[in-house]
Amino acid sequence: MMHTLRPGLLLAAGVLLGLTGVASGQEAAPPASVWYYKVEGQADHEFDTDINSGGSFDVTRSKLGASATYLKSERDSIGVGLRVARWDYGFDGTTGFGGLDPWDTVNELSFGVPYRWGPTEHIDVLLVAAVQSRWESGADMSDGVTGNMLAAVSYRVSDSFSIGPGFGINSQLDDSAQIFPYLLFDWQITDNLTLASRGATRAVDGPQVALSWQASPKFSLTFGAGYEDLRFRMDDSGPAPDGVAEESGWPLYLSASWGGRGGLEVFGFAGYKVSGSLQFQDKDGVSVATANYDPTPFLGGGLRLRW
């Protein structure tokens, strides 16, 4: 069976924290109010790159997410988050992995419930439960369902720095569940400069570390590095009917955004995936093909509305 060790901050933590709008340090908490809403949409393109075993591929991604959070205070909240996403792959070539043309369009539907609690002045507790499905068009959505649970405790060392451990339980398609550690931290280096761990965001669909500069009340720049991993159910007509496929990679990016904490925000990003891999197995868990792909640039943007 295909076992992939997710390094460091694992994907489940990253995607779910990003989906529900809860992550360590990526956004200042909004003023306390009864309800806080967010809708965000984006598209990006990863340019054609060579596969080491033969052929090439590119991918265009589109995502739409929405969340609603009930705020009892800035440190006590519960919410719901929903995300739909689509990855459109284009494989090319007559030999190797590209010649297999193993999959084309991958879909995602995710739903999560985050809970945040500040029991003391220095301690914050985060709990997230979620369910998601990832499946290739032509497969059944129910065959791509997995579940995840996350828990973390963050300690406020000072007004400018907090850090804490967490763990997650992540079920996997046609594989045993994983229990893994991860780390939340948030360092306010200056009034305008922050280094923090993050969940999935615009440029990286997975856990990451980001350095953010708030250049003005409306304009910000972020440089980050992270890890992505897409694992999904294949359809019943390709080279591994009803099997499981996976793409992973390590992207670097620069992101810019314009807009206030409330209202409309416009953002764009560009980056470079420095390495990545592709693999898939059949429905019995036997590996069919594995390959690495060359570094490749990506470019994207989108809109966010908050109220």
C-alpha cells in the first residue's frame, strides 16, 4: 500500500485550519461581535513541467470557500466552514508517467467546525473537526471521504509571541489513519512584521510558515514556504480503476493583498514549486507508478469579502 510520510506540519492540519479560517497568527482577530462572515474565491495556474519518467503536466486550480463564526469574544468562538475546489490536470507525452494520462479533473468538498477557547490570559485552546471528500470526475464522491480531528494549545509567552503543540488524527483513503504532531506559533516581530505558522491559504494549499509585512492599513505583502499534498479517489476507467492517486510538492511564494479587515479584499500571488512527486496505486493498494517532476512556477489571484 502507498504510505507517504507527511513532514513537519502535515497537510490535514493545514487544510482544515485554512478552511475554517482558524490558524496561528495569519490574521488579527476581528472586533468582537455576534457573527463574522467570510466568502473567498480564487484561481491559479501551475505551468507545464517535465516529469522525470517521461511526459509533462500542468494544472489549473479553482477554489471557493465560505465561513460563519460566532464570536463571544476575540478569543472565544465557534464556527462552520465550507470549501469546494477543483484541480484540472493536463498530462502530455507518449512515454512514462505523462503517457499514462492517469487522471484529469479532481473535485473537493470539505466541511469543518472550529472551536477556539481562551481559558486564561495566556492560554488558547483550538479544536477542529472536519470531513472532506476528494474524487476524480467519474468516481463516486462517497468513495473519496475522509475525516479529521485536530487539537492544539497555544501559550502566550508575551504580548508579541505565542507558541504551542498540537496533534491531529487523519483518516486516509485505502490506508491506515495517521496520528501526527504539529506546531502553532505567532511572532509579532514589529508592529508591521509577523512570522507565523499558517493553515492552507491562497498560494499554498497546505501547512506553511509565512513572513507578513503590513505596509499600510490596506496593503500587505507575504513571503512563505509550505507543503502541499492532494490525495484522491480515481475514476473507474483509467490506468488504475477505483485506485488512489497523490500529488505533493514544496512551494515558495510571494503574495500581495489590498483591502481592509472588513469589506472587499483583492489579492494576487506568484511562486515556484521547488520539487514535487506524483504517484498512484490500484484498488488493492499496489503501487502502479511513481515519478518526480521538475520545479515549476505558478501564478494566481482572487477576491475575499468579509463582514
